[in-house]
Amino acid sequence: MAEKWLYWLEDLGRGQNDLVGKKCANLGEMAKVGLPVPHGFALSLDAYNLFMNLAGAYDEMRSCIERPETSLESITGINELSHSLRRIVESKPMPAEMAATILLHYQQLCDRCCALDVAVSTRSAGAASHPGQYETHLNVKGDADLLDKIKKVWSSSFNPTSLSFRKQKGLPLESDPIGVAVLKMVNARSAGIIFTADPNTGDIGRMIIEANWGLGESVVGGESMPDTYVVDKKTFEVVERRLGTKLKCVLPMEQGVVEQETSKDKSCSFCLSDEELAEIAKVGIRLETHFGQPQDVEWAIDSDLSFPHNVILLQTRNEVMAKKKDPVDQLLDLMVTRFVKA
Amino acid sequence: MLKDAYDLSFYEFDEERDPKVYGVLLCDVVHGRPPMKPAYMGIGWYWYYHGVRYGAARLCLPTTHGWDSRFINGYPYITAIRTTPEEAEAREPIFRERIKPFLENFDGVWDPLKADLLKTYKAARESRGLKEWDDIKKLSNDELLSFFLDFVYVINRKEGETHFIMLMAAYYISGLFQEMWRSMFGKEAGIDPKFHRLMSGFESMDVSFTRELWQLGRKAVELGLEQAFKTTEDAKVLDALKATEAGRKWSAAYHEFLLEHGWRADRQHAYDFPTWIEKPSVGIARIKVLMSEPIFPFDAHRERVNRERQEAEKDVLAKVPEGQRAAFGLLMKAAQKGGYWSEDHGYYCDLAVGAMGRWIITEFGRRFAEAGCIDDPEDVHYLHPNEIRKAAIPMGRINLRPYVERRKSAHKRNLEIEPAPFYGDISQAQDIVRSDPTLSVSTQIPIVREELKADLYGAAAAPGVVEGVARVIMSPDQLYQVQPGEIVVAPGTSSSWTVVFSVIKGLVSDGGGALSHPVIMAREFGVPCVSGCVEGTQKIKTGQRIRVDGDQGVVYILDK
């Protein structure tokens, strides 16, 4: 087992997917080349294994899986197993030596940010990118909350979808090590996504920026219709600008976050200025150039910082271009979602 | 306890069980007022309810097996026969395949079906050597009964099935379009004038028909026959025309027109209203209204309406994210075609089949009365097919009065009753209507917006705001009362009302979704309209001044 299982982002880089997970490796790469990412550190895949071993979770999970009443043949069975496994992981206290290391780094992070109990997000980082499968916790504050949420990210590798995926692929059920990124929270006024090439048409001459008020989760989740901008990558000109309904947005509370209805005046106005748009676009192009292919990037505008330093990047990954779906099939999907599954 | 429905057991309402099983049954205010007569309920209307289920089965609609229907106190009530979640899942893949052709090419499905219907009607007449209305008198009792049976069990069924497979597809498409509209633009399509602009400017057969009427009117002016049309009695106009060469020439042209297009009555969904070919003076009233217009009203607005539609199309598509644009554009086109179909089909479906039914049934009425089976030819409208079959061949030997009497007095009682808007738990109405978008053909749930402090809330069906004097019209035989510049308040309207749209200032209707007749015609003619108010005809009295706000979809009563 590796001695070192916790790294500052700036010490990481692109080659370290297998060590810390793709998200952390890419964040490290961005930090290294001077792109604006939040301060933070990464728990490697080994940290996951170390925890499970020291805490005795692996043994307990294996015996739970082998129990005769465990069945993965039904959705209920999978849900029940997921529930039991997650409870095992989350009920274990963080081993003392791990807790000490994590909290030492958290303290240093607080010092770097000149704040007490600085708010962070804990985000999963799988070795292979499985967006949306594992959990992210936002606005995490203080030692106890941090340790708790790190365990929750780990335990989310036992969610029902991942379990049935592993069963299908014949992978061991009791383990799927993932990394955890601990990042300083951005006090986001607006946030969203860049696709540095148009994912729908495959047009590499223009990029798509989607944005909403508050944290980026409302845009990533795809439930609220965000503002959409199409930017020409040569001229940085905004060639299309569509006001979204932005019915809801995600905002931080004292601890954690809340989704609430956007106020009328906000939902009726664009949430980015032209100079912010241009800055976001520039950063997008730097990313695409650096990584050598179109990127799908999460960003936020930090209201504690001033332009142009307020554009902060939270994640980048290679963009998945949609295979063009026949419009009739798109409509049939919609019809079924609206009328059958509603 | 089962409530009697003129001996039509399939319509009988089980007061205890039905609301429990179905949640809620909603009154069909669009078609049900005034109450239908038994003969129509059992023949024409039956095939529509059959059609709904046939359409649901053929399209394999995932959430519904079609409607169930009851008649309570003579008024129709409908609800959805919802599927179980397991059924929905099993039906979904088949539904995808079956709805596809409608999305890809709506007219491509409709055109051959339409041609087939026209062929069926034509063959039914020509194979019996019938051309003029009175030709049916030449048929023997056997031949008339055979025609009746063909009509009741083959022709009407075919029309009902064709009608509803198209209607269900049109409403599913329109329903999806309206849902997407709401999620993209944050506004109900029904109260969004831009949505209505998108659906306007398509010339249906109904408009073409009215244009031909207008041309006949202009021809009369050209021939110097205006004076003959000045008399108040429409039948006398036709007499006066016989006096001159020019008048006879015009009458011949009018007769030719009626032979082609006169197979329609002013009240759809009834056999007790005269058809135009049978009573040519009905059309004279309409020609009178139209003949003084130098330009056909629809054409006067056509350019503007088309321009506004094209602008709206561009505007809407520009607002749609590019990834969804192709799909949204396709859906918009299908929804427009479906909306146009909704207006067009009346001519080929409801009107044609209604006229043929009246033709046969009133001929039986005449023969039964003459042979002493009933007292009055009109009493035939209280009979059911079984009784007509019973008495058709032994003509004169069967006494049909016992059937007539009890149903006639029940119908008379029902005329005095104001129907309850629903039976059961109204809070389930939204769910039920959502499970089957086609229910919006006949039901309406108003979108109340307290902040507008209006007297009635409905759908912003056609834009514009007008103030004027209300004229409450409960059935088409009162249409002659409408004075130019009035605002018509009606339970619903059908194709036969098209002609008044050229003289009225505004329209308020109790029923009518986004694809209903009043809504579409009001848009075509540029008349501000609020539809789906539910209680318009109850709350507004003739002579009251009202303000119709077709932009917001609300009505204010100004002198309460």
C-alpha cells in the first residue's frame, strides 16, 4: 500500500488518472498550467482502500453480500443491498491516522484561504469517468462534517446503479475505489458549463455556454432551462443568445445547499456580462488547446473576486459528442417521457 | 342505482360505482348542450365513443384505453379508462411505431383516409341511384332499411374510426407541443398569443366552403339580384328569384353548390336539424350576411395572418436550443397540420355523416307517421335502431308510440336541467386529463389567475381586446339573432357557425381547447376570443356589456 494517499491539487497532473481519479488529475493539470481552479486537495484511490481495510468495512461487506437472503435479481434486492453496504461504510469512524492527515490538510486549506472552517465541496473522482453516478456534497464546513462527507462520497460507490453495473461486468461488488476532491467552495453568483465544441452538431468552430444563477448544479442537472450562448471561437463574438426560463437555482445555506425558485427579475435577465462571457470563452479555448480535444467544462463566477479573476474552473473532461439522433426519435422519446412516465 | 339514459344501457350511470372506479366524470360542455335526442345518442354519438377506444387501441396509447362515457340527465359525461403501469410499459414501444407516421407526415396519413371516406359516401348514394334529397322517397322499405343498416353499422362506424384515429394522433402531437411550449417559454400555450399565431392561416375545407358561399353572394350582386335578398324571410328569397331569368340562373348555380356541399346541418351531432340541401333557405341567411363584403373576410386577414405566423415560426425556432431545433421544428409542423386537420375534418366527418343519418332517419320518420306508427315525423328522433328495424318492413303494423312517449318526456325534463359540471372527485381531473390529452376536445379546466380579477377565466384563444354587447346563443338555430358588432357568448361552436365570424366583434365560449373550432375560426377571422370559460353562458346575459381580453384569456362583465 502506498504511503502517500493525499495530494495538493497543484502536485497532480494528467498522467495520474489511476492514482487519484480523472477529475482530480485534470484539476491538478489545470492548476499546474496556471488556470484558475479552487484551492484543494485530493484523496487517492488508495485512501479508499486504506479506509475500507482499516475500518474493517471490506470483511463486513463481503459477508453481507454472501448472505443467502441477498439477491441481485430484482430492483428491490439491489436497492436493499445498496442500502446495507452504504450503511456499513458510513457507520465506520474515520481511522485516527487518516483523520489526522485529512484534518491537517483541511487546516492548511483554511490557512491558505484565510478563513476558519472554510466551506468545501467533496466530489467523487472515478478512474473512468462516470458522470452523475457518484455523489458530490456542497458547502461542507468543519472537521466533523468534512470527515462525514468524505465517507459519504466513498459509500456512494455502492449506489444501486453502480452495483448492478459491476454485477453485469463481473467486477467485485464490494470495491470500486474512487478518489475524492476536496475543493474550496466558490461563492458562485452564476455558474454553468462550456462545451468547447457544439456537442449536438459537432461544429468545432463554435462553443456553447450554458449558465444559471447560483451554483452550477442546476445546469449540470439539466432540470432548469439555463441561458444559452453560442460563441464563435475565432472572433469571440456571441452569435446567439437565448434567455432561459431559469425557473430554479441552487444556493448555499448555512451548511449544505438548497434549490429554490428564481426571483422574477433574475429569471428574466441574463446571468453573465459580455466581458465575463469572453473570459469564459478564452479559458475554454486554453483548455481545449491544452488537452488537445474539445472539453466539457464546469465553471463558476466567484462573487468574492473581481473580474477577470472571478472565473473559476471546477472540472474539465473530454467532451462526448452526441451521435446525431433522428428528430422523430427525439420526439418519440419526449412523448413517452411526458405522457407515459410523467 | 343505474340512472336511465333513454334505454341505452351502455350510457347508464352507476352513481355509487362509476365515480369510485374512475375518480371523476366530466361534463362534455362542448357537445352536450342542449341535450341530444336519443336516436342520435345511440347511433352517431355511439360511434364516436367507439372511435375513441378504437383509436386508443390502434395507436396503442400507453396511458389510456380511450374514454368511458355516461349520460346523466341527458348530458354526456366522460372520463379516461386509464391503463395500469404494466400495461403502459408494454404498450409504449408499439405506440412509438404507430404514432411515427403522423409525426413524419400528418397529411400523408389523412389524405388517403379522407379520399376513402368521400368514396364511401358517394358509393352509398350512387349505388342506390340517389342524387337529390327527395330521391330517397323512391326507395322501397327494404331498400331504405338496407341503407339504414349500412349507414348505422358500416358507414358511420368507418367514419367514427377514421375520425378518432386522426383526432387522437392530432391531440397527442398538439399535447406534446403545448407541454414543450410551457417548459421552453414558461407560459401555458393556451394563454400565449404567439402560440395561437403559429396555428393560424391554414385554409380548411370549412373556410373554402364559406368562400364559395361568399362568391355566390357576389354573383347575386353582379346579376343585380340584391333586391331579392332584402326580404326578411329566407324562403321567400328563393321564390322571388324564380321570377327572373337571372334569378333562375343564380338558383341553378346555388343548387349545384348544394348538391356538392349541402350535406351539412347547422347543428352537428343531431339528426333533428335540417340540412342545407334539404332546406336551401338555411344557406340564404348566410349568403345575405356575406354578400355585402367586397373582400372575403378570411382573405382580408390572410396576408397578415400568414405573415404573423411565419414571423412567429422564425421567432420561436430561434429561441429553441440548437440541439432540439430539428425535433421542435418537426413537432411544430406536425402540430400545425394537426390543428389544421382539426378544423378540416368537420366537413368530411361530422357534417357528412350527420347529413346522411338525417336523410335516412327523417325518411323513416315520414313513413312511420304516414303509416300511423308514430304521431309526428319528428318523433323518430326518440327511437333506437332496434325499433326502426322492428317496424321498417311490417310498415304500419307496429305501434312505436310507447317507446317515443317515455323518452320524449324524459328529454323534455332534461331540457330544464342545468348539468352538474362533474361527478366524483374533481381534484382528480388534472390527472385524468393529463393521462389522455384527447379529453381536452370536450372538457375544460380554466386557468384561474386571481391577480387579473376577472369574471371569467379561459384560454387566450385569439388576440385582441374588445368591449361590446353580449349575445348569448345556446344553439345554432338562434344564430339569426346575432347583430353585427355583438360579442357572441356560446357553449361551443361548430363548423356551421363559421359565417357569423365575419360579423361579430368578439367571442366567448364555455368549451374548446386549443384545437377547437371557435378558437381556430376566431383566429382566422381576427376576432378576439376567450375559450374554455366553462360558465360563460351561465354568468353572462344577453345585452350586458362585457370586455373580452383575448390576450390574457379573461372576460370582464362591465355592468353587473
